[in-house]
Amino acid sequence: ETLKLLKDEERKIVLTILNDEDEDQSQNLIKLLKAAASANPDLVFSYVGVEQWEDFADKFEANQKTKLPKMIVWNGNEEYFSVIGVESLDAEDQGTQISRFLEGYREGRTERKTVKGPSFMDFIHSLVGIRTVYILVFIVAMMMLIQSIGKEDDMPRVGSQDAVDHAGSSEAESSRYGLEKKED
């Protein structure tokens, strides 16, 4: 719900990406962000935890391997800005680091990036699991088996029809002659 509200917002969004929203260090940082929000009404301050919203954080190149917390300025759509020199926050004196981040943003020391959207290959990787591979192999094997059985049924056998006709006529003749022999 909050993300929907942020997308409708006209102001730029200062997004802080945390490792886990529930940690004590994260709670202290959230308090600092609230103080910065009241001092900077032209910006919206928000945060997201990688543990809670991994897919969303990954769009901003933030995952378990990234040094967190990470701050960016997002326009709510396709692009965001990273302040050069202040890519992540250290554990000590985060209030000063937030101020340096905002100062760098206002001075234009930023690097423009685009939100990493879902690519076709990411979609394929999400679909393809080991179970999917097993199912595909099973389906292909069944199709090959059905096709090979179907080919055996469709192949004409040489002399098979003649043999059936000859066997049928000789049976009819022998049964007819056999009845006559018994009557005699």
C-alpha cells in the first residue's frame, strides 16, 4: 500500500535500503530518517529491508552482497540517483552521513541509474526449476514412446494381409470339408 502512495507522490523519494528492518541498528537509523524528513519537506524519506522485500530491493542493485544500508534518491518510476562518494552508510555517525548524502544530491554529485526491471532471462530462471526439468524430460520421453508405438501400428507388414486372407479361406474350406466328412 505504501509503495502505491509513493508512486503517486510528486516529490523525490530518498530510499534507504536496510538489511533487516527489525534490527536495533535499523531502528536507530529509521529514527534519524524521520528527523531528516521533518527537516527536508521537499523530499519523501522511506526505507525497505532486504530481508522483508528482497525482490524490490534487488531492482536498485541491493542484495545480500551489497554493503548496506544504502541510500538512493528515486523518482518513483524508472530512474534513481546514487550520490557519488556516499553509496552506503557506516555504523558510526549516520546522521552526518545522511546530511552529506543530501548535500551531495542537492549539489548534483549524482550518478543516474535505471531501475532494474524483470528481464526475460530472469523470468526464465524463475520458471526453470529442477521439477520443471523433470516434467519436461518426462513429457518428451512419453511423446517419443507414443510416437514410436504409433509408427509400429502404421507400418504395413509385408504379406500379412495375404496371410490373413489365405488363413481365413483355408479355415472356411476345411470346416466345410470337415462337416462333409462327418456326414459320410
